[in-house]
Amino acid sequence: MTATAARYLYITRHGEASSDESALTENGRRQAALLGDRLGRVPLTAVHHGPLARAEQTARLIGEQLTNVPLLRSEAAGDYIPHLPRREELPPESADATLARLAGFPAEEREKGPELAEEALARFTGPVEGDEPRHHLLVTHNFLVGWLVRAALDAPKWRWLGINHANAALTVIRYAPDRPASVLLFNDTGHLPRDLRWTGFPPELHV
């Protein structure tokens, strides 16, 4: 029997992006650098990131503060709708509004998303082969963070909705061989000063 060990998945949303999402803002670059400083003390062996510029730039800035940790680009770490719910899955009072909002996203994100989301689960979650725990960082987007958190909690597939993640905040999930997945940390912004927390979110969501 092949030995298995725990995987520690460190998840972050990219830093704040420009209005056209083509690059990080100065705030976004500061956020990424501060997260990199925090993660410099973690025994990371890989940084996986999505293909879009804001995720790639965030990963590169974090990687500059790590030692010999490869940056690995992955479509499965990208920005897409991981599960398009049916009306009967959703709470009746919000179903119409939710489906209308999701219908506004590009068709490619809605059609390819579920397959990529399953690939993300297969690639980034679960225990790893071998005797040593493995520590990986995933630099991605808000929707995939929600998808991975809801999967770790064994929540219904539609429940990726409503999970908000701040730019460059940190979530950590442990996948041990002998127990359910554990969300050790969620949306932690302790490495960011107050002015860099919840960038892009309305004031009523700032906590």
C-alpha cells in the first residue's frame, strides 16, 4: 500500500487589480509583497497560479520572497464559475436574482467552469503520496476559493456562492489521510494594514 501524508493548501486571492483587470494596482503589489513576507516562513514546495495577469503577477511577487519554489501556471486555478446551480438547488427567495447574476458572466466561464472545478479538486486537494507532509500555495480568484472551502466543509455544490475572500488574504486547508478536510484558517488579513484589507468591497462588508 502506498503511504500518504497530509497536504496543506494555502489559498489566496490575487492582489487588487486595475479597473480593466490587466495588472495589479500599487495596492495590489503591496498586498502581494506582504503576503510573500508572511509565507516566507512556510515550507512551500510549489506555487500554483491561474493564467490571468492579476494572478500571475501576484504569484511572481510572492515568489520573489521564497527560496527555490517553482511557479506553476494552471488553467484549473483560473477565474470561472465552478458550478452553475439549478433553480431547485437555491433558496427560493434568492434564486431568481442569483441565476440572473450568473447569466451575465461570459458563456465560456459558465460552460467550461464545472470541468475545471473538478480538475481543481483532483489536482489541488486531498492527501499526497509519500511520508512527508506537503505545503502548496494556490494563487487564484474569489469563485475558486469559495468552491474549495465549500468542498472542504462538504457543503452543497451551489454553496460556493456567498463566500467572499479579500485580496491577498490567506486561507489554509489541511487534507490529512485519516480525517476529513480541516479549514485551519479562512480569509486571514493579519499581514495587511487596515487600508489594504477588503479592497474593492463596499464598506458594509469590511470587518
